[in-house]
Amino acid sequence: MVKSMEVQELHEKLKTDNNLLIVDVREQAEWDEVRIPGAILLPLSELEKRFSELPKDKALILQCRSGKRSLNAGYFLADKGYTDLTNLEGGILAWMDEGYDIIE
């Protein structure tokens, strides 16, 4: 199952929860333009080959531009046995709309 989370909730969780990992599933060119601090890049196009690089002992927060690709990534990872999966609603667009820190 893939849960969902609003960007405001993630912003608060990042202050206290060290057991989560933001996984950006956008492509390299998108990542190079802007990203959430602390996120790692694992493009959706490479997920099938590289998913085993992701830890199963952390909460994975899946993020893309708007939340659609990351939801698909979540379904894929759930099928592969990952259990602590959360889709970031609105993706990086919602994150930037709130004025939260980004890396450009």
C-alpha cells in the first residue's frame, strides 16, 4: 500500500524523523534544475533495474514533479516487497509553492 502525504507534513517530519528517505523519481535533467535538499535521485526510467539500491528499513517518501510518477513508483515498489511507502502529494511543485528550501 502506498500512503500519501502533503508537503507541509513532510516539511515538519524532516525536522525530527531521521528514518525517512526522499526518493526523487524524476529524470536527471529535472533533478539538475531543482531538487529538495536531502533527496536522492532514482529516475522512474531506471527503477526496474535499480530498485534494490533502496533500503527496506527506512520510510521512503516518493517524489516527482506533481505526484503522478512517484505514485506509480510506489505501486512498483510495493509489488517488490517494500512496505513503508509514501507518495508526496503535489510533488516538488507543491513543495516550491510553499516556499520551502530547494537546491537549484
